[in-house]
Amino acid sequence: AKEEDIAFLVVGDPFGATTHADLVLRAIKRGIPYRVVHNASIVNAIGCCGLQLYNFGETVSFVIWTDSWRPSSYVDKIEANLERGHHTLCLLDIKVKEQSIENMMKGKKVYEPPRYMTVNQAVEQLLEVIAERKQNEQSSILSEETLCVGLARIGSENQKIVHGKLSQMVGVDLGAPLHSLVIVGEVHFLETEMLQHFAIEKASFTQNETKM
């Protein structure tokens, strides 16, 4: 970058990841001029489902579980958001150009097929954590009745948005990636009106309203 113009392209907004901020800091330390061209991000595009951005709390990330690694710390953050009445944007795992442990140990540059976490997988994990906590007699705001929004391919011509309970969302097919999930907190009546357009059961589905 000291000798010629370099462009670094990323998915979403450049400052949506700590890694990219690190690159900027390195450029500053080396006296290399830089320019950032901002891009659309799911963090702001999520508003298309009708939930107001001002009502979102801390964003969380879901990872694809393995037999030996099943992190669930994101559940505590979701519950903290719900206690404040906030919605939670859940970013779902993307595994691209990853190597198996065996190939890494052998030094083989063989990569696994890309894997994209779906809303179904995320909801299944969440329901499993809820069930485990219930079995261990741990109190939880979350339940199968908790409302959520599943989104897929936001910004494309065939984007899909579905609103329902966790117990309903687990069986919804949103199609191809990329997927995102929102756990719904307290809602304004305008948010309710928007969400009803995406409801799984438009006629019978009910939503608690909190007037502002």
C-alpha cells in the first residue's frame, strides 16, 4: 500500500468487524493514507422487517455447534436485551475456506465445502438451550413462545422475511443463504403493524403491544 493503490473489499460495512479497524490502525501507524467507502450492512438493513433500529440491543453471534463445542453465552445477552425490552439481531455463522483438523495437521491446503448457518439451525440451538435450562431449573425469559423474525437474502429481489414464535420458526424453510434471526423484544404499534405482514399465521397470530 506504500507503493501503489490497494483496494480491500469486504462483505457489509468495513467497520462491522474489528479486523478491519485493525487494518486502519496499522495504516495510520505506518503513515499510509486511507479512504473508507461505506457499504450496506445487515446491521442497518435489518430495519426492513419493521423493527425500529433504535429498539435493538446488543448484537449476538451464533456459531455452528460441533460434538465437542456447544457455546451458548449468546443466550445471556439475548435475555439481557429482553429484560430491557430490546430486540436482538443474531448474526449466523458462515464457514468458508476452512480446513479440517486432519488437513491442517498434514499441512494440506484442502478446504471444506462452504457452510452457512440457517435460521432453522439457530432456532434449534436456542430451543435446545432453553430446554436444558428448564431441565436444570434455571429461570429464563426465553421460551418456545418467544417471538422472532427470520430473514434471508436481505437486499436481493427474492429476499424473504417471516415472523412467528420460535416453535414455529424452527419448521420454516427460508431457502438459500444468507440468513439472519431477530429475537423480538417490546414493540411499538407501528412495529406490530409491519410484523403482521410477515406473520406465519396472519389471522390468529397475536403480538403484545407497548405504546410509546
